[in-house]
Amino acid sequence: MEGASWQGIPGAGKDATMALSAKEKAIAENYKAFEQLLPELLRSAEGKYALLHDRKLIELFETGGKAHAAGSERFGDGLFSVQKVKAGAISLGFFSYARYCRVA
């Protein structure tokens, strides 16, 4: 359908769908890696924010905002995740991590 918006994002089409699918996959894979790292992280970094990319812990930050900014700067593809290190962490899925940024 020409000119239709995808999921309420004006001007997004098939390319946006493919990009979101890649982002969803990266987030799911990063979360699995985070779950494996969590026991050790709880001992050494509880309360901090973990920046993950390509199933690897990249760095720990004091705030989620700093972690997200570093991820955006380092990984222009947007395929990174930020998780708070805390006991009982749960995945809320793709939309708990997604941000819609309008570029003018």
C-alpha cells in the first residue's frame, strides 16, 4: 500500500519493517546474553546499566541515559540494548527498549 504508515510511523514502509525485525532480533539475543551475565553482574555492578551489543557486554554506566547515549554514538545501526543490573530482571520485549525518534 503506497504512502501508508507502518505501525503509526508516518512515511515508514517495508524498509522500516525489516529494520525493526533486525532490532528485535538483536535485543532478544542481547537479553539472553545479559541473563547469563546477570549473576556475576549482581555481585559487582548492581544498580548500574549495562550496554550490550552483538551479545557482548560493552560497558557499565551509572545511568540509563548515559548508556543509551554511548550506544547511539558507538553503534549507528541502533542494534544495541541497555539493561539495568538488578535482581529479578525481566524482559518486557522489544517495545520496552524501543524509542521512536523523528528525524527532520
